[in-house]
Amino acid sequence: MQIAFLTPEYPHAQTGTAGGIGTSIKNLAESLIALGHSVRILVYGQKVDAVFEVDGIVIQQIKNVKIKGLSWYLTRKKLQRIIDGLYDDQLLDVVETPDWTGITSFIQPKKCPVVVKLNGSDTYFCHLDGRPVKWWNRFHEKRALQKSDGHISVSKFTAEVTNQLFGLSVSFTIIPNGINPKKFQSDTEVRKIPNTILYFGTLIRKKGMLELPLIFNQVVAKNPNARLVLVGRDASDIATGSSSTWRLMQNLFSSEALKHVRYLGGVPYEEIRTHIAQASVCVFPTFAEAFPVSWLEAMAMEKAIVASNIGWAPEVLSSGNEGFLVAPKSHEAYANAILELLENDILNTTFGQNAAHKVRQVFANALIAEQSLSFYQTLIDKKK
């Protein structure tokens, strides 16, 4: 099968920075290639039009059309021509694209089926953040869902909320994000550092970063040896207008707790494994996710985690079996869950082992790729 992913981001030096969408696409693409299928990444919003290949994956950079007032429409028509051309040349069987900003709202290929996957639209994340969404984004995201040939969601929660927000009754096939467990195995060569708490991801309000200092204050008050390591790029804060969430966080730590915090900023993706391996506990007090890959990476490396208990979370892990799920604003309860895992080595190890087992059995990329292929085939058969 020949699969294309239409995306605004992909993790490669030539295509720019990428977040969770790009990472999840790369994970799936690698597994599809390993299973003998071909993959093309169509990355729009690029500075140039170019095509190159990396590890068997064809990456096609697409430059947006720049005409004031018409850019959005003409860019979509350019993407449609590219998809139609690839299909006519028998280089393409199906296209998958994320729901973010509804890029396929005015893309209607002649024959090639288009799948929209819910990784969390702007409408969805604005709802979880409690802030207004731009009507333009909401319009395109809804229209893209209505016009697509097939629908996937990475979690049941995201599918249900999306239908509610758009007033739709779309039938979504649930296929979660996955990772390659071999890339995130427990690293016996890296020593776990006792009492080390790790957060990795963007420093931004919606990830619970203004709750984490208040949680950590209580951890340090009861365990003076605790250390918090933060890995990820800083971001501006939409609520206050501050250019730095890290600056806002520093003001929330107690003077004593701040001495125990180490912020490393963004690091190369390859280094994340080392920081995970060194951690005793990984924490994710987030308010807004669809199906976080970072949780899976920590779980695969046998790390017990304390994460948010909101919506999607029980679909990733079972609280009390692979980690703890706690409301991010329940600072004392969240701190106590961390403390229990720092102090109880047997529980910490058990949770980590259970978590890694679950990733191998449920969220391994090869399994996710097989589910995706089965879904794609049903759409291809319908189009014939």
C-alpha cells in the first residue's frame, strides 16, 4: 500500500521543528515502511518545494501560495493537485491528515480517499483550555471532518468531545498513538538518580506548568532530597501575555523548592532517553491532550508516572497499576502520589514494569500500523 501523510510538521532538520503530531506520524511511518509499505510525507507551510528521502520515507516539502486574501484557498488547491497527480501516477492509495486547523476543508481529490485523524483540533484544545477558538479554524476543522472519507481518533474521549463541539455524529475508529518499544527500552547503562522527578515537554500553561511548582513545593517540604528536572522548550503564556512560561513558573516555586529545580530547555530528541532513564518518576500534570506520546515513551522505559486524570488519561494507563492519575489542581494529592513512588521502590518498580508491558502489548507501533492498514484498506475498497 502507498500511504501519504499531509501534515504541517515533521521532525527533520529540513522541515523545521515538530511537536506531537509530527512525532506520531514519524512513529507510524517507520512501522509502515518496516511492514513493506511505502510512505510519503507531504509537509505544507515550507519555505521551498522539494523532495528527498530518509530511511525509505519520501519527504515532500510544499511551499504555501502567497497571495493576499487567497493564500488559504490557493494553497489547498495546490495540495489537491499534488495529491491527484500522485494518485494518477500510481504513487498514492490513501492520504491521512490531522484535524488541526482543517487543512482538507477545501481539498477534494478526484479518487484518492482522505482520512482525518483526531490528534486534537484547535477547537478541541481551546475547549479544554477554556478559551475562545478562532471562528475560521472552527469552520475549516468542522468542514474537513464532514468532507473526509474516513475518520480516526487517537482516543475515545477526543472523538466524543469533538462530536459534541461540532454538533456532529461522526463514527470514529479508535486507533491510539504508538511508539517503537525497542527505541525506548529500559537503559541499564544509565543510572537512575534517586528522588529525581522529570517533566519533559513544552513549558506551557495547558500542560499544567503553573500547577507543577505548587505541587513540587509540597514534595520538597516532605522530601528535602527531591529534585525536579524540566526538559522542553519555553513558550509564551496566552493568558498573561508573558513571553516566558518558565519565568511565570519561577515566581510560583518556594525559595527552597526553586533550589531543587533544574531547567535544561529544549534538548535534541535523541537525548530524551537519557533523561527518562535517570528519572525516578515522570510527571505530566496536563490539562489538554488527545493521546500523549510522551507518556508512552516514559512507560516504555519502565518509569512509574504521575499524570493528569482528565478524559483521555484512563485510555493510556490504569491508575494504581501502571502509575497514578491525579487531578492537576489537587496539589497535595498530586504531591503525595509522587512522594509514594519516590519512597516505595517496590511499587515504583512494579508500576514501571506494568507500564512497559502495556506499551509492548497495546501501543507498539507495529500493532498500530496493522490497525491503520486495515482501516485504510476498507476506504480504498469503497472507492473502487
